[in-house]
Amino acid sequence: MPRYIVSRLGLAVVMALLATLVIFLIANTVPGDPALAQLGDLAASNPDFLKAFRAKWALDEPLWTRYFIFLKELAHGDLGMSIASQRPVLDDIKNYAPATIELATVGFLLSAVIGVPLGVIAAVRRDSWVDHVARFVSLIGVSSPTFWLAFIMLAIFYGELQIAPGPGRLDPIAFAPPNVTGLFLIDSIFAGDWNTFRDALAHLVLPSIVLAAATLGLITRTTRASVLECMHQDYVRVARAKGLSERKIVMRHILPNALIPVVTLGGLAYANLLTGAVMTETIFSWPGLGRYTFRSAAALDFPAIMGITLVVAVTYLIINLLIDISYALLDPRVIR
Amino acid sequence: MSVTAQAGVIAVDKPKSLWRRNFRRYGLPGIGAAIIVLWVLVAIFAPLLTPYTPELVDVTKRLQPPSQLHWLGTDMLGRDVLTRLIFGARISLFTGIVVVLVAAVFGTLVGGIAAYARGKTEEVVMRITDLVLCFPPIILALAIAAALGIGATNTIIAMLVVWWPKFARLARSMIIVQRSQEYVEAAVVVGYSPARILLRHIIPNSVGPLIVLVTLDVGNAIITFAGLSFLGLGVVPPTPEWGSMVSEGRELIEQWWVATFPGLAILSIVLGFNFMGDGVRDWLDPKSRRW
């Protein structure tokens, strides 16, 4: 097992570095000019200004020199400065990550807590009304454009019914809890500040439902298909022949076997939420990585884009590793 | 054997369940196909379906609620929402289908060549697909589209870069199964060229799952394109496009009709492709126990 993990980690590091190289090459072989994107028309029309700007950000060095500068700084734990925010990229990412982690985790838990039981019931009671409801919910979830669903939720629950708070992580007049983890739910518990906790939780409801919608469909679908697959295995027949209760057969014999594909898909979906909640964060003015990604991409802020790429690649690789390890826990045969 | 006999008995005993099963088999895919055909017709005959033009600005009529003159209301510039919706079907259908088809053809060829060549070629090609697949598609497409500049063509290019690897992966796994089959050995013995064996023998035999993925994926591509447009990277403004229409209406919570209807249009067309894709899967793979 340890050797397995080490070799996987080695490959992961190589892949992450290759990923930054890919983004670096894409970013530098396409026509967009970061100097023009940043400076605006007036400043960009002044050649001296342009030259100084390019020199400052090493934009006039050859391609490979710039990539090696990036790697050298990376080795020192430095992701460089963001051109747009004029701050170290690492600080920016540290600043925005907690909001995204909080939202993605709540959204993912929501979809898993509803999706797995729904999928199991749909499979066990195949063709019943539960099955049809589950199918309908998952198809709608998968087919709704996130950005539109977010708008509809805001329009109904914030605009019309006024039972949900508006965009953002807290009320505009509220103060953030003292920073420990950056996760408002946890920090406010540490501070014993229940008003802030309630406020943060209320602000999480709508965006996490929106995030959960698509993932819910995916998880329900996979769980149902996988449980149906397992229901016809010999060991289930044996369990039934032994006279076990239907409940025990499902919980102890079918579910552990059926969960393997669900864990894979669920893990990837979680990685996707952690790194790709661009739409939801934009609409709910959520100060997270998704919005930072979008703004950096729009401004052709290459240092920031490279930093995000690295974070995204590393997140994916770690989650893939965790998925593989959880296989070993769910199915002892994997290690051999 | 006993299972078939049993199923037959049930079908005879309860004609209702036979009807239900037929609905399961043909009903939803049928509805899906009908939705798609309807949107294709709307896209083709767009100018005949509305008295307005999609770019016609009339500020005196801005933000009117749905009425007899404007069935779905008007937007901030007084343009008829229904008209823009009808014309928007063109670009959504076009981009969705083009992205998936081009990606499918390219990905299948790449995956096919990799699987057939084996050895180093296969290793290198598959590591490249792994590399692309380790990014969330929307972020990579976002970065590329932003770097290339705004415009439908650039957005389609950006999406293609992200889209082909999953087809390469699927094609490779299908072809690995096929390449050890006897008919391939027979073709080699007869002396056919590798290209001919790949294109005429192996790929046609592994096309089923690819068709399923293509059908299910068009909806996905439509949503992604609309999403990029929503973020301001898809089409250049006055062009009517569903994603950018939602974006134009996203601050207008009181004037809900501006953003709601284009979103419903996206939802309906994507549901159509998903219904049909499920049907195609059941049809091509009767063993699958998915919905």
C-alpha cells in the first residue's frame, strides 16, 4: 500500500507540472496581449509605458525563460504576483479558497445525503413512484443550466418571497468572524457567535442548493444503476437464501459493493465543485476561487491563471488519490 | 428461460404494464426527439415565426411584461424576447451539434490510432488526454476563450480543445476490446492496410457507445456554450443567444421574463437530448439497467 501511494504521488507531481506547462503554452501562443488587457487604451497607446510594463512582468523575455522563472519561484513556494490584483497569487488563492471550500462541501454533502438514499430506494423499488420521482429530479438537475437555476432561486426566494438572504457570504452590515480557518461556519462556532453562524448558514442555503442540483442528478443516477447491477449477484441470492431481512441485504451486502462507482463519480464531482463553481459564485457574488478564476481569465492575468491551474490540478490529483485509497477500504481485493 | 416466460405471462395478465413498458421504451425518447425536431424547425423557419427582428431596438417599449403584442415581453432595449428566443435556437443547436460531432470524430480517430498502434504512441497519446481531462472543462475553456478573444468561433475552438479527450478515451477502451477479435486477425491475414482495418472494420464495430455519448453530450455542450456566453465570452452582443439573454436579465428580478424564458429554452432542449440519449442507450445496450 505505501509503495502504491508513493508511486501515485510521484506521477501526480509530474502531471501537475505538465499541466502548468500546458496552460503556459496556451496562454502564450494565443493572440491576446496581457499588457493591452491590463493597461487600457490610454496607457497602452504610450510606447514607453508599454515597455516598462512588459519589463516589470518579464513579458518581453523568451517563452522558456519565463517558464523557468515560474518554476524557480514555485520551488521557493512563490506563485508570483497577480498582474490584476497586484498581490501575491498565493495570498489571493489563500484568501478566496475558504469561501469555495465551504460552499462546495455543503453543496456536495447536500447532494450525497439526498442522492445516495434516493438512488438506493429507486433501485429497490424499481418502477414505483419513488423511482419515477427520482428519475424526474435527476434529469431536471442534470439538464438545468446552473446560471439560470441560480437566477430563478434568487428571484423566487430572495426577490419574491423574501425568505432567503441575498447574494454574498454574510449580510452587508455584518462582520466576518475572527479568522481561524476562513470557513465562516466553523469560525463563528469557535467565536461562540451564533448570530453570525445563523447568518452564514442562511447565506449558504440558496447557492448550495444550486450547486447540489447537478451533482444530485449524477449521484442518484449512478447509485441506482450500481445498486441494480449488484442486486442480481450470486452473493445477494445467498444472503436471501440464508433468510436475511431485505433491509439487511440492502444495507450490508448490496450497498458496500454498489458504492464503489458512486465514490469515483462523487469524488470527481466534488473536485469539480471545488474548482469549477464559476457560475454559481458569479451570480451569488461569492468571494471564492470560481469568481477569481473568471476575473483572472477575463483580464489575461497569467500569473494568477497559472497559480489557479496548479491548485486545480493538485486538487484533482489529491481527490483521485483519495478515491483510489477509498477503493482499497471498500474493497480489500484492490491492494493485492 | 424461465424469466422470459414469466415476463410473457405478466404482460398477458396485465396489458397495462405492457403499455407502461412500451412508454418506457419509446415514450420518453419519443418526447425527447419531438422536442429536438420542434427546436430544429423553429431554428430553420425563425424569420417566418415572428413579425419582429431580433436586433430591433425600441427603447420606448423597454421591459414590457408578456402581452398579446409581445408574448414573452421585451428586454432592456425593447427587443421582443420571443423573437430573440426563436433566433437564439439557431446558434445553440449549431454550436452544440458542431462541437460534439467534431470532437467525436477527432477523439475517436486519436483514440483509435492510439489503441491500434499500441506501445509508445499509445502511452504518449493517452497521457495527453489525461492531461486535458485533469482540468474542469469550464475553467480550461474559460482560459482559452478569454485568451482567444470574444466570438462564437473562438468559443467553439476553446470548447473543442476540452471536448475531444473523453471520446478518445472511450474509443480506445472500445477498440482494445475489438482488436483481439478474430475478424481483425482475418482482415490482417487478408492483407488490408491498418487504416482500412481501423476505419472500415474496428470503428464500425465499436460505434454503439460512441453514439450514446454523442447524443447525451449535445445537451452538455449546449449548456456549456450558453454558460460561456453568460460570462460574456460566447457571442458578440446584439446576436441573440440564450446564455447571454439570461445574463442580460440576471439583475432584473422584477422583470423576471427577460431571464426566465431563455433559461427554460435551454432546459427544454437539453432535456430533449437527455431523454433521447437514454432511449438510444437502452436500444443499443438492452442489458443496461440505467434509466
